Amino acid sequence: MLELMNVSKRVGNQDHISDVSLRFDKGSLNVLLGPTLSGKTSLMRLMAGLDKPTSGDIHFNGESVVGMPVQKRNVAMVYQQFINYPAMTVYENIASPMRVAGVDGETIDRKVREAASLMKLSDFLDRTPLNLSGGQQQRTALARALVKGADLVLLDEPLANLDYKLREELRVELPKIFAETGAVFVYATTEPHEALLLGGKTAALSEGRVSQFGPTIDVYNRPADLITAQTFSDPPMNIVPMTKSGAAFAFGGASVAVSGELAGLADGAYKVAIRPHHLMLHAPGGETLVQETRVSTTEITGSESFIHVETEGLRWVALTHGVHRVEVGDKVPVYLDPHSFFVFDQQDRLVAAPSQDGLPHEDLASASAGHG
Amino acid sequence: MTRLRWLVPTLYIVFLMLPIYWLLNMSFKTTNEILGGFSWFPAEFTVESYVKIFTDPTWYSGYINSIAYVGLNTVISVSFALPAAYAFSRYRFLGDKHLFFWLLTNRMAPPAVFALPFLQLYSSIGLFDTHLAVALAHCLFNIPLAVWILEGFMSGVPKEIDETAYLDGYSFPRFFTKIFMPLIGSGIGVTAFFCFMFSWVEMLLAKSLTSVEAKPIAAVMTRTASTSGYELGLLAAAGVLTIIPGAIVIYFVRNYIAKGFAMGRV
């Protein structure tokens, strides 16, 4: 069990990590989700013991490990860049942690071949890493992390530099492979849909702070605050400042009647966040708020289109399936369905989230279809 | 135009090789023939000069001495520069950039400036006329050079490799020798070559810090010329033999040397 207690890290006069407290259970899968520079790597380096926290404490199985040399920590880490020992063969690369630990040759051979076959490297054991493709290099690094039998496995965006197909494949296999070792498994990623696919628990990071930590689905469905919602949305959430009075939410000139949880909120100003795939260009059934917008950009990827629109000085993005024919400069109506409203108060705290049965789209499916 | 493309490189190589050829030519002639007139090939081909060098201890000991202090200097320079270059490439510390540049300024002072202090210092501690004296004196310009070259090669190795090795359980010495040094093997080779070369061609310090026991070949050559008249054939043979070690060393590092130059560190 890994426990971070009020950990902070200051470099110069910049806060890289501010007051982070997390608890990862043995054998659990944990995702660190956050944009670039949100502190994922800094946090992992602290967990690994490569850096020392400026303040706070890190416990592993109840013992403080701050200041303990990394050699004694039994931690495995895989970087986003493909890091191997270029002067050694793939076989020796994988064997290296066991060689250092003084494991006997027979066990080494068995484990290396096991890991190599799991990572589909069996045919390349005699090559040196620089003669392998990027994916094979990264699988070598992963195999080395696997054979070590570490108590704590840290993967820092391990699949970010791999091609699409390989990424899909490894993303499914990795958690399974490492789950069998019983290690605390920590996986850093910038991509919300990767977090959703991995499952487990997610810690949403932003500017060196953990804004929320909990089961991945819960964090996705009920982000505690606006910043978590933004971290867990790609493209970003559409923010609509609305005013609630009575049983209606109003924006611009229009308003929409609401019921259930939304209707119970106190009257006043709220920030409503809507996921891009819930911002609709065609009227769905039921009550919606219609807003006239102007198309500013379109991105068409084939299976889906991103339509960027502007209205009243706000920029929104709609994710729609299939190819949509809209021209830049077109006036299009956008439909806001109150069933998809994430409502935040003026302090950015969540006060209401869409209930899971009334959603216009199947949430997870469309998120995981992501745009990569 | 295109048909004459070979002309300039050929001329270049001819002019470059001419003195070397002439040296080789002379080394197989007798002194009388050399002084007698101009000829492209030795009329009386003789290896007498070479035989004399390999049999006369005053001659061949000069080579042994030179090789001894050059080898010693190369080993000292590289082994001291390795940790220094590692520190410069991996750690930030107070004044690191100034210190790094200051190293280079050591190469700007002419060795003659240091000849007197070295002579006085080594005489007083009994190092005068030893191989170690010359080897240490040559560290003056070779260690800064070695640090500069090695730092360039080391900075090309991602720091994550160091960290991965520590996470794998390697101690620092084991990581350094087992993982890191093979990675910068070509850099070590290039560094060793340059240390060898600068130490091999340096004469002023080598001559002033030795008298009999550790006299370098370059000093032997000047003395012989002054005492027994002009033994030009013998000198030419000695010259040829002086070029050979450099040529052998350069053969082994030929593939890496361009890299050292390309990094602008030499």
C-alpha cells in the first residue's frame, strides 16, 4: 500500500506538487490523469524515490520511504521515452534487474523468456534495443519492469509514443499482466478515454494538485469540481453561464424548464458544463435550450466531426458522429439538453450532475471511441 | 569541368603526402646520399638507420620513455575526466558553468608558462626525470580537454537511463562501469586518442622535466643531431617511427573521431 501524505515539491520558487494526499491499495490499478505539466511525472518521481518531497511524507506498507535509496525501494518505472540499455541485448536488458539482485541463471532465463513471450519479443532477444521498432523498445522496457516483480509499478505515459494499433493492444494487456503480480500499479496519462478504458481509480491532476481521487467512473460521472471535469474531458467541456430561477435555466434570451435534481437547486447564477458530444446540432426529443451560434472551425476525422462554434463571446465545441457538412461562418442552432448539464456553483464545485439513465448518448461508448 | 573533378583532391593529397614520403625516402638513404644531391628513390637502399635505432639503447629507450609517459597520461586523464565530466553533465551546482569554461582556459596558456613552476616543484619533491612527472604535467591540458569531450558524449545519454538503472537496483559504481561506460565507449576512445596525441607531440614540458631516465624521443632526436654532426638518415628513420604510433591509434578510432569533431568539443 502506497500512501502520500500532504506531499509538496518545490523547485526554485515554483510549486511542482502542492499538498497531495493519495492512498493506493496493494494490487490496485491507479490512473494519474492530467494535461502536460500538471505534475504527473513529478508525482511519479516522488513515488519512485527519485526526488525527495519538499514537505510531507510517503509511506509504503506503513513505513516511511522518504530518503530511502531507490535501489532499495523495489520500484519499477517505465518512461514515455523508450529507455533501455543500448549496449546490451534485449535478453540482457530484461534480465538486468534480476542480474543485479543476484538471481540464479536458470530462474533468470525462465522469467526472461516468459516476459518476452508476453510482450511478443521472443524473436528479438539477441538484438540490441536500437535495432528494434519503437513499440518493441517500449515492450522491452515493460518486460524489464515486469520481471522485477516490483511492489510498485509506475508507468509514465508508456503508450504515448506508440502507434495507434499497438497502443490499443497494450492498453488492454498491461493492466492484466501487472495485476497478476499484485503490485501497486500507477499509470499516468493525458487522455481521458485511456483512463476510462483502464478503469480502476483515477486521480485527476491539475497544476500540481489532485483535484479528485476515486473510482474512475465516479470521477468521470461526478467530477467534484470544474477543474476535474475539464481534466477529464477532451476536447474541453463547454461552459455556459446560466441563471436559475424557479424551475428554469436561462442563458441569453432563451430558457429551458428543468426537473429533478436541477429543479431543487437554489435560484442564482451557475456555471453549466456540457460535454462536447452532448452539444447537439439537431434537436433531440424533449425540452432543450436553443442557442443560435456561428461556426468558427470544423475538424473532420472521418468517424466524427468537431464543430467549433461561437456565441455571445463564448467558444464551444460539438462532437458529432459522422461527417457533418457545415461551412465556417454558417449560423447554426445548438441544442442544450438539461439532462446532460453538469452544474457548478460560483466556487466551481459540482452541485448537480446528469443522472446516469437519462443521457442522450451512451456516455462511455462515445468517450472511448475518442479521437486519439 | 566534371572531368577534372579529381584534380584538386589529388593535388591536395600529393602536397600532403610529399613531406611524409620525403621523410620515408630519406630514412632509407645514407647520410652521404641525402647530402649529395636530389633523388626520388634511395640509390643505395639501406635499413641501417632503423637497425641502429632498435639496437642502440639511447635511441630505443627514447621511444619506451615516450610511450610510457603518454600511456600513463592517457590513463590518468581519462580516469579523472570521467567522473568530472559526469558531474558536469548530470548535476547543477554553484558555478558549474563558470568552472566548465575555466577548464578550457587552461588550454589557452602556453605550456612554456608552466615549465618553470613544474620544474621547480617536481625537483623539490623528487619527481624530476620520471615518467610520472611528464604524465602529470601533460594533465594540465589533457584533463580539461578530456572533460570537454566526454561531457559532450555523456550529455547525449538521457538521464532516464541512469534513473532506470538505479531503479533496477544498480549501485552507482556498477551502473557507471556496466551500463554507462559501454554507452559512451566511442567517446572514451576519442578522448583517449586526443590525450595520446597531444601528449605525444608535446615536447617543451617533456624535455624540460626530464634529463636521462625519462628522456622522450623528441629530445633524443635533437641531441643526436647536435653531437654527432648531421646523421640525417638516422633522424629521418626516427621521424618515421615517431609517426607510426599515432597512425596506429588513429586507425582504431577512425570511425568515432568525426563525431568528436562534430560536437565541436575538440
